[in-house]
Amino acid sequence: MGEFTIKMPDVGEGVAEAELVEWHVKTGDPVREDMVIAAVMTDKATVEIPSPVSGTVTWLGAEVGDTVAVKAPLVRIETAGGDDAPAPVQPAPLATETPSTAAAASEREVAARSQPTQAKQVPSEPPSSTPNAKPLASPSVRLFALENGVDLRQISPNRPDGRILREDVEQYLARGASPLAAPAQFARNMATEDVKLTGMRRRIAEKMSLSTSRIPHITYVEEIDMTALEDLRATMNRDRKPDHPKLTILPFLMRAIVKAVADQPDINATFNDDAGILTRHGAVHIGVAAQTPAGLVVPVVRHAEARTIWDCAGEMARLADTARNGTATRDELTGSTITISSLGALGGIVSTPVINHPEVAIIGVNKIAIRPAWDGAQFMPRKMMNLSSSFDHRIIDGWDAATFIQRIRVLLETPALIFIEG
């Protein structure tokens, strides 16, 4: 018998450490050569780690969410042969950055993932057989019992190890055994659960922390009358060609942004706050925040300045599909110069969107609702929508932010202007 140690491999590009985001094995599991045993995430990609040997896992050197340095021991495997070391582990980078991990998984990985992962077994305390022995229960259960006037010695545990759980106390109370008993549906719930942020969720948390800690936000909200645009959109969707995508309001907003930033180039820009350099971009690469099962991602419609309404709609639909099914490439998820944030029907009345660092502006789309509007003679029902937009106040003054949004308001309220060039 021998023992082989798998170390965190060098995943390239100068990366000195990686976050462990998934185990495919646990201690005691058999593994075979080339079987994927773990996945780690760097700032650029998710990487699978295969086993170079066959054997049995005897030790795991990290937990999901831990950051592991390159060359640090990761797994120990007991092998049937001697101690001769096989070839170094070659990590298998996935096709794209998470959340596209699932789409790039091989059949071997799928087979490995199909093995159920069990929690580590904690040795059970033996049940007490002494009649007046102290009942076995956690401190939180003892506190719950004390607050409800329950003597734990009166409760018969249901677990073979003799430990009394919160539900045992709740059942005791539900039977009316205590004068303090309340209906089970009104029982106090003092449970807590610690959830470690890993993978994409941790990346989102880090990105948001970076944006809010470095960027002094100013948020400007304006009401837009969308009645004319909605009428135009309905007509264009009704008469569209079979190969044309269905239009939402976002392609119109994209074209309005293109026109508005032409007059205010500081808004279609990125700011290197370490170097103190603002980079204005001629290309308008519009990120569209999208919710996926793995978390928030921002696919990018590149060169919106060179696209028609229909082209913007088609590209946005394509990118939304790749984001949802996890096949978006890194290039499709990076490089935006300004971002749109929209929650669709859940958009609410107002929001305070967080700027996508290092950009300097984000346009937040709220829901459309029919509200009364004064036309100078009477109130008329109009389809109204708020834009809630945030700007980097180091770069964009309040006057400039208001000027930009007012320009977009005019374009959306008179949508024919969107199609006039020059």
C-alpha cells in the first residue's frame, strides 16, 4: 500500500491561489485515475482537478469556500501500489468563467457528480441510562425549553443517541403538557444557519463591496411617459419579419443611450481610480444585468453604436440565453462601458442600482404602470416608468447626470427621434 498526495496545481496566468468551490469526493470514497475530484475558481475561470491515481481518499485538505495556495496539499489517496509518484496533476480548465461550468462538464464529471455527497459523520454520544441523569440537548434547545417552562427530564427523546431536539420540545408543548404551551404553528423559531459564500456568490459580494467602497454614488430618478414608445413597440412586434426577435423596451433604451453618450462622452467611460485616469470609450458596450441560477451576471452587447434596434434585440436575447444556461464566454461577460439594470415586472417604483466598477454610470429600469398625467387640460391615463440611475460622483456632477437622463427621457417619450440619424 502507498499514499499519494495531490497538491493544488498551478492553474496558470500567475495565479498564486484559488478558491475551492466543489468537492466531488469525501473521505473514504474510492477514486479512479482521471476522475474529477474537485473544482476550484480563480478570478478568471473555474478549473477541474482530476486524480492521477486510483485508490481511496483518506484526507481532504480544505473545505468548500477555502482559499488554497498553489502547491498546498489538497487530497491524500491511499493506493494499492508503491510510493512511485505518477505524472503531475494537470488541471482541466472549463470553457468559460462560472456560471458556465455546468455546460462544459464532461461525461466523466457528470458521473462523478452523480455520487451523493454525505456530511461528515460526528460520533454520537451514548444514551444515558441513569434515571436522573442530565438530559442530552444543545444549549439552544435548553434555552428554548427554559423559556417555555419545560423540564427536559419529562421528554422522551426520539433519537437513538438519546439527544433531545427542538422538535421534541415543540411536540411536547403541542400536546399541552406545559402551561406555557402555544399552538405548534406559533412556536418560536430560534434556529440559525451559517451559509458560507462560495464561487459566483462570493465573486458578486466582492464586486459589490468594491463598487460601494470606492465609488461615491449619486442616484437620479426621473419619470418617463412610455405611452408613445409602447404603442410603437406593439406595432413593430405585430409587423416584424419572421426572423426578427420580439422587441422589449431595452433595445430602444440602448439606442437612446448611444445617442445620449455621444453628447456626454464622460458617461460612457471607465475610471482607473488607482491611477486617476478616466478612459472615454468610442465604442458603446452595454452590459445588461441578468439574474441566473448561479447569481447575477452582466452579459455585454458590444458596439451598440453600430447596431439597429432589431440587432440590439437579437444580440440581447442570444446573450440572455447563454447566461441562463451557463454557456456564456468570458468575453461575453466582460468589457462593458455602461450598464442597464432591469428587474422587468418586479422593477418596483424606484431603485438605487450599484455601479459596475470601473464604469461610471448604470441605468436602472423600473416597471411600467398606468398613472394619471396632467396634459394641461385634464388628467389622462398614461403608461409611466421611472428610470433610477446611479453615477460616480467623482466624475459626473449632478447637473451632468440630470442632463443625460433628461436627454434619454426626450428620446423615449418621442421615439421617432431614436431613428433619426445625425
